[in-house]
Amino acid sequence: MTDYKRHESFLTPALVLKAMIYTNVIMFGISLIFSGKNITLTLNPFYALTPSMDVLKFLGASGRFPIVKFEAWWSLITANWLHGGLLHILFNMMALRTVAPLVMQEFGLSRMFSIYTLAGISGFLLSYAGNVYLTIGASSGLCGLIGAALYFGKSRGGQWGQLVYKQTSGWVVSLVLIGFLMPHINNWGHAGGLFGGIFFGWILGYNEKRKENLFDISVAVFFVAITVWLLANAVIQGFFLIYT
């Protein structure tokens, strides 16, 4: 059995999805632990269990402030795994459970993760260009997955392609409405993630155009490694900063 086949047999869509959700939840838990008494406790669902802004900054929040003041370009990756409250992470993880399986089915596990990461970077870069002071959340990466699915549906056509395109178009409309109706939504991040997902979906291609290969796996492994390293480094530095 080749290494590529071992990779396919070991990694399943369910395992990849669980790993992504658990990472988001663990980082949210760490941000709350590090915040201590500075957690926002309120009955307002939009602000319930909000971590300290200072904690989010050193854990990897992105935006104009950390990039300009601290040259924290690495935050373009880490911000995709941080959340600003209980409702924030619940909404994003529910969306991830809905969108990621579709993208994994049509693009493969490796390309899904690469699109999620690259679209997240695109969203936070556009947020920086749009002068967003501080921004976090998986929504940039999620919008990238929606963008990739939108591209797939339009490109593939046929009954299945039209169905996917119609579904994802509805998600895009929902994103626009949420951006106007809910407070503190980073529309720059949503737009950058969405168009990034369309672009990288086109560049990387989907399964009916070409199957995933060793290059796709290598790119995804690189993104996984750099993400884990950056998050772990932020957590370790934060621990020593707070508790020593």
C-alpha cells in the first residue's frame, strides 16, 4: 500500500471535521482560562463569555492594530481559530459542520483545509486593508468554503451542480443579511474569505476535474503544521506571560 493510500485510509471526513472543531473549541477554552476574571459575563447572547481583548491579541487576533503595532502577520492564520464569545463559536461551528463535508466531498480533505486556510488569510488581509482594528473568527475560512462550493456548483453544472449553486447562493445572501443586521460583523473578512474561496477553488480544482495528489496533501500538511506551531507558540507564550 502506498503512503497516499495510507493517508486516505487514516483520514476520514469525520475525523478532519472533529479535529477542526475541537481545535476551535480548545482555543476558545484557553482564551477564557487566560482571561480569568476579565471574562464578560452577561445575559446578552452577543457578548456572553467574551474573552479579554488583551488575551485575544496575544493569542493571535488579526486586524490593523496587531499587524501595524506588532507586525503580527502570523495572525492572518491564527485569527481563523479564535472566537469572541459563546454565540460566536456556536454559530461558526454549526456552519462548519454544514459546509465542510460538502467541500471535502467535492474537493477532498487536503484541498478543503488548504482552501479554509488560504481563504482565512484572504479575509484577514482584506480586513487589514479595510482598516478593521481587531478581528477574529472562523467565518473568513468558512466563507472561503462557501465560495469554493459556489464555484464548484457554477462550474460543474448539471442537476447536482445547480443544486449546490442554489444552496450556496442562499448562504451568501444570508451572510450579506447577517452582516447588515448583526452587530460587530466583519464584512471585510466575509468578503475576502468568499472571493478567496472562489479563487482558490478554481486554482486547486475539484475531484471531477482532477483527483487529489501528493502535492495537495503536502500543501495541506504544511498548513496544518504551521497552524499548530503558531497556535501552540501563542498559547505557551501566553501562559508564561500570565502565570510567571
